Amino acid sequence: MKEKQLFFALLRAAMTGEGFVAESFGASPTDALATEAEWTALYRMAKQQSLTGVIYTAVARLAREQQPPMALAMQWASEAETIRGLNSLLNSEAARLTRLFADHGRRSAVLKGQANARLYPDPISRQPGDIDIWMEGGRESVIELLRKMGLVDELARTAFEGKASASYHHVHLLPNEKGVTVEVHFRPSSGNFNPFTNRRLQRWVEQEILQTTVVPEGFNVPSMQFALVMQLAHIQHHFLDDGIGLRQICDYYLLLRNSSEEDRKAVAGLLKRFGLRRTAGALMWLLGEVLHLDDGLMLCETDSLRGEWMLHKVMEGGNFGYYSLTARYGVWQRFFRTRWYRLKMMRFDFWEMFWREVSYWKTIFTTIPERIRYRSLSLRDIRRER
């Protein structure tokens, strides 16, 4: 499919900061010229993958005869500029929170998003979401401090009730006056569904998160080894659940490119112990196929079978699976399709999916009061109905 080949070529150009090379996917420069319909498809793919700003950095460098139609180019440029402004805002808020927590004697570190954005050729082109920031102290201590600081009042049991809520690993705050949403982590990682590998993973990240570095943006970031392990677990968690998009794949590509050989060897030795080996093999194949990651930067041997499976789901569902067909169905259709999907996914990682189902049914029974209160079978629909 020409649109997908063009999209991947533009993405490679954006991620390396180099020029667009049509021959990189076996086409001549003439073949690489996109029609108006193809440009619309490329723009739509960029939006679905939350890569609007990143892809635009490559589009803006194209020769005039290769650029999109004027109306689309102006719309794309406007959205890219908005993303740049949002990144500046979130960087500023992350630095403010870091100072605020430090004033209360707490160490902190920004995870994922804004920490990753620094590694991009254009650091403010990555489309931001919320701010994920870890604070030391553990669940009860962190929640108590957030209450004293006036950041939370009554905590809801779920994130669907329109209030601040606490999950297994973080407190989800309501958007502040600037519209920024913050997740304050008392555990550094959401971890695995499998409780046995998760126990080992959580012990390791709890120690490694203490190795932080102050960056010019004004906040702390964790070590590269922590980022490689934690974000691989994050990718696995979402891929096996609702889905994962290319934005997180691009983040991991840049982590590997900025890691040392020592970092990669250390992380490679932890993959099996932490239950991440299958996902790592699939991800390495995908990174080589789409972004042409050098073999010397890979954590482990590639797994083409699982990799093709991962790539299909990434492209079909978009960012966090938001664009998947399953997300558009009603409650009962979604229920049965999700059960069938998870049954099939056991071929990818049996024990992770087995424990995911255990977690699902536990949540079903523990949230019965909320379902009765809001007269809704699906908690994900509560906000929409309200």
C-alpha cells in the first residue's frame, strides 16, 4: 500500500532529522509524489497515531512539488504549532511540579512523555498527553501529601466518575486551571498482569527510579535502563489490552538510539525474568521493519511472527487502540469481541493474557456499586452519558 510506505518513509525522515528518501522503500522519486487523496490519507494516519507534529517536521522539509495541497498544509502546520505550544506548557508544568514536590522534601522524576520528547530531533514536535511524574513515599504517603497540598479531596474508586482517582500505580488528578492533566505515580510502573513477573519487575523499578538526573527543562528524568524496562512493560501492558500506537514505538526507538551498549546489555539480561521477552522480540522486529533500527541497537533476537501481529494492531487501532473497530461497538458486542480477542492473544503471551482476564473479572465484581449508581453496564461510558 503506497500510503503506508510513504508514511513510514516520512516517519523515518522525521525520527532521524534527515531528508526524505523515496528509495528507502524501493520507489523512484516520481512514484513518491503523493496525490491529494494520498496526502489526506497520510494526514489521517498521522492523527490516528498521534504523530501529527512529528510527521509534519518531515513534511515541512519536502521540496515544493512534493508537499501536500495548500489547504491541508495550512491545517497541518496550524496543528503542529499548537503541539509545540502544548509541549512548552507541559515542560513548564513538569518543572513547576518538580520544584513543588522538592519544597515538600520529596524526590520526583518525570516518566515517559515529556522525558521522551527531549530525545526527538525536534523536542517540541512530539504530541503530548498528560504529565506522568513519580513521587517517592509510597501510596498512602503520596496521597496524604497531595491532600495537604490541596491537589486532591475525595478520591473516587475509578477514573470514570469525574473526580480524582487512585489506581494500582498512580493518582489521576483532575485537569488544572491550565487544562493540564497530571498522573502522580507512587509506583514507577503499572507493571505486568502476571503477578509473579510483576513482583520482580516492581522490586527492580522501585530501586532503579532512585537514579535520576536533572535536565535543562527543569525536571528530573530516570536512568536509561529504567526507561527501557519501564516503557517496554508499558508497551506490553497496553498492547495486550486496548492497544498501542506508533508514538510509543517511536519513543522506544529514540531510547535505544540514545542508550549505551552497557544499558542495552543490562536490560537484555532482565527481559525473561520480568516477563518481557516475547514483547521485546516483537518490538525489535517492528522497529527494524518500520524505522530501520540498526541491528546493533536491538535488545534481543527479532520475532517476526509476533512483530507482524503487533504492527497490524498498531496500524489498525491507532494510539492506544482508540480507532479500533471494537471501540465503536456497543457494550455487549464489545464484551464478546474483547473476550474472543483476548483468547486469541494467549498465543502471543499465555500467562499475561490469563492474568489479564483474572484482573478483568475482579474489576467487574469490585465496581458493581458504581455500575448500579450510574445505571451503566460499562464504566467507560459513564463520562459520555454524564
